[in-house]
Amino acid sequence: MYDENARPNTRQPPPTPSPAPSPALGTLMVDTSRDNRVGEFRGVAGFYWSLRPVGGGIEWEVEPRYVRPALLMEQLRARTARLNARSRGEVL
């Protein structure tokens, strides 16, 4: 009675999305969840990526889906801000 219409399940489950490949250490990235804040990629912490301000400071964690590579203009702006802070003696 139950075996008449039985058919094996031949469909495969959908593939699980692979995690985003992490960038090289020190790559400038933009955190879109924090008002496009630019930071250096410092590593992976569980499901999160660690970013650090370009001029130094406290690292923060963000989900990889909210991170994108910094545009050339954003990289220039972040590096110029660091050099200006360094010339004022605020950063080593």
C-alpha cells in the first residue's frame, strides 16, 4: 500500500554558500554598516572580520557581507589623514 507510489528522493540539497575569501592582512576595507568607515583588515574572528583604524586604535569586528574593498580615493583619504595626524604628533 505505501510502496506503490514511493519514489526515491533524487534531488540534491542546494549547495551551502562558501564564506567570502578573506583579503590580505593590511588591505584597506570599508565597513558599510558603520557609515563607510575605512579600516585595515587584521584577520578573521569566528564569523567576523577584524578591522583597525588606519591611524591605529581599537579594532572592531564586522560581518563580511558589510565589507568592501576601499576605492582608491578612500585609500588616499585614509592615508592622508594618518600622515596629517602623525605630523601633529598624535600618532607614531
